Amino acid sequence: MTTLTINGKATTVAAPDDTPLLWVLRDHVGLTGTKFGCGMALCGACTVHLEGAPVRSCQTPLSAAAGKKVTTIEGIGASKSGKAIQAAWMQIGVAQCGYCQSGQIMSATALLQKNPKPSDADIEQAMSGNICRCGTYTRIRTAIKTAAGMGEAS
């Protein structure tokens, strides 16, 4: 049995220590907002926060999350920057198919928590590991800058 804190709630799961955190969240806890994309930590669809830092849950073993705080897309709205990102995502109309959006939002929120006024280069670097197959990168950057109170991207 492994205990971790998911979205502010202590949760105990019975899974092998090497089970990817993604499958713990989806199959054991029932939080399906975090998506499976590539399974190799390359696309970013599975991004969650572990102790406030973005990680790829498809490659993060349960043992690495034991006793730690995990925040998923279901819980990100509890933070000021998470609320701002979600509101900007809606205002700008970022999503098309929506599959990558939970990972995009998690990475964008982590960026704003670390750097509340990011430059275009900061945004590009922080979001570089998140793939959007619909190509909404310009809208993503605009939404991040909107959430940061910086207006539209240049």
C-alpha cells in the first residue's frame, strides 16, 4: 500500500511500486483527466504536478510519488495561476480536439507559478515538451500571456 496526497486529499493505493503514476491516477483513483499519449514522456499529455513541478506521469513510478503531493488537471483550479490559465484557455478558445489540453494546462500553470510574467522564450521553453497535434501553439502562448495579465502574444 502506498499513500500519496492527490489534489489535497491523502490517498492510499494498492499497486506495485513500478506502476506508472498515470495508471494509478486513472485506474486506481478514477481521475481520468490526465491522458495517455505516447507512453514515453515525449508528448506531455500525461503531465501532472509532483510537489509543484511538472512531470510526465506515464514514466513516473508510483514509488517516486509515495508520500508526496500530486496535483492533476482535476485539482489545478484550486490555485490562483491554475484558475487564471483555465479562464484564459476558455477566453482564447485554445482547444480544438482537446486531447493534449490537460497536459498543456498543467505545464502552463507550472510556468506561471514559477515565472508570473514569462517572455515568449520562457513560454516556448516551458511548453516545448507538450505536443498539440492540432497546432494551437499561437493560441496557447496567447492564453498564457493573457493569464499572466500581459495581453496577447506578440
